[in-house]
Amino acid sequence: MDFWNKKRILVTGGAGFLGKAVVAGLLKREVLKENIIVPNYPEYDLRHFEHCSELTKNIDIVIHLAAKVGGILFNKKFPGSMMYDNIMMGFNLLEASRINNVKKVVLLGTTCSYPENAPVPFKEEDLWNGYPAEVTAPYGIAKKTLLELAKGYEKEYGLNSIFLLPVNLYGPNDNFCKDDAHVIPALIQRFIEAVKTNKEEVIVWGSGNATREFLFVEDAAEGILKAAEKLNEIIPVNLGTGIETSIREIVDIIADLTHFKGKIVWDYDKPDGTPRRSLDISKALEKFGFKANKPLDKGIFETIEYFENYLNK
């Protein structure tokens, strides 16, 4: 593809969950492997400006995926470092990109930035119309502060940046660590362990009535690359499926696909989190023609297969 021809691309977080899918997408676009730069942590720590400065030299496009991120427990435990680390990484990269004349910067936000009581589906215009849910507010505020800095850099310096708001991601290579896994990988791990150990019940937090929207990681990567190719204005753009699914439905799908035959027990004393979360995805379709392809049940099946293969290595 002409857009990527002879360009050098820095993919921060390129060795991570989403990063691997983005790198794979670049290779499918016939970007030469040597033109895709994936920094290693801790050799390169994006919280240090000098590291960002070194990484962005002779780079045409920065795709900033690196983040300190985790589930509800992780957010509750590390609110300070969640905000500090994400702000410093993003701010340093933008400043270094400006100094080193990077042609385009792709920034990722989070739906945690939306106000807790924002109308559903979330529209980009509502991003600043209220305070985010308290438990994930530090992460959400850090990310949308980066959007405002990018707007300032575009006005003052002409730096071409774009800002995408992906919904909950899932798929192969996800983080299955118990302490900071998101909902789908955490549930997959729990149900597979229950089947292997012949447990008669699985306890799930909350009522199951909260709704979320889930985007398969390969679809997310395709959306990011399409946006990089076609979007040239610093506005927030949602990236998702537009399909709202309850946690109870997710649990039923995972229980079925893992062949769990026991009882599902809902722990109503544990929090549900934000009651509803779903995106208006019309702007992504309008601006760069993105529409997700992977059905949820097929995506979860592929994620379960990946996890089982990982366990059997």
C-alpha cells in the first residue's frame, strides 16, 4: 500500500497484546520488517524523555500502544502510577515526535475516559461532559488529557496526530494474569480451571447485568491502521462494534464453549462497575470506513483455543 511505502514506523507496545496484531497488520500491508521498530522495556522506558527522543529519530509514523493498563482491581490498587505513567509516556512521545519531525502520531485513548453517566451509546461529543467512573478515572483522565495536548500541538506546531477510543479488547495473546486481566480473559481462565479441576461452581463478581462492548483484537488492529491511512484530524473517534452485551451473556458463552457443566454463582456483594458501556461507531465508518467483522462467539472461541494451547506448551 502506497501510504506505508518506505516509511519507518515506531510501534510502542508492539510486543504486547494489541501491538502484535498491529505489527501483523503492517506486515500484511507489505511493510518491511526492518522498518517496524518495536522498543523493548525496560531498555526503553517511555516515561523518560531521552528514551522517547532516541526512539523517534528517523521515524515517519508513531503508533503509540504502550500503556499501563489493567482490570478493576489493578486500577484500585495503582491509581497514582496509572495516571502518572500514562501521562508521562504520551506527553514524552508527543514532544519527541514534534522535535524529530515525525509525520504522523496515532494515539489510543480508552472508553474509561467517558463520563460515568454519559448517554449510551457513547458519542465522542460527550467525552468531556462529566467525570469518569471513579475506579478507572485516573487512567481515563490521563488518556483524554493526551488528546488535549495533541490538539494543542496540532494548533501550535502542526503535528499531525489522530486519537482513537477503542472499546474492551479481547483475543489471542491477551493477558490472562489473575491480578490484572480484563473480563473475558479472566473468565476464560476461571472456567477452564474449573473444568480441569472438576469444580462444581464458578463464582462471578456482580449481578451480570452490567453491559459492555467487546472488540476482537485483530479488528482493532485493522481499525487503527485504516485510521492511520485515512484520518488526518485530531478528533476523538470511537473504535468498536456498536453491539452491547451483558456480562451474564458473556459468562454463558464462555461456560458453553469451555464445556462447564456446574453452577454459576453471582456474588452480588462485588461491584458491577459502570452499568452500561457501548459506543456510537458511526464516525469511524464515516471517517475511515472501519467496521468490525468478528462475531463475539467466534472471537471468544479463538481466544479459548489460544489459551488452551498456551497451557499445553
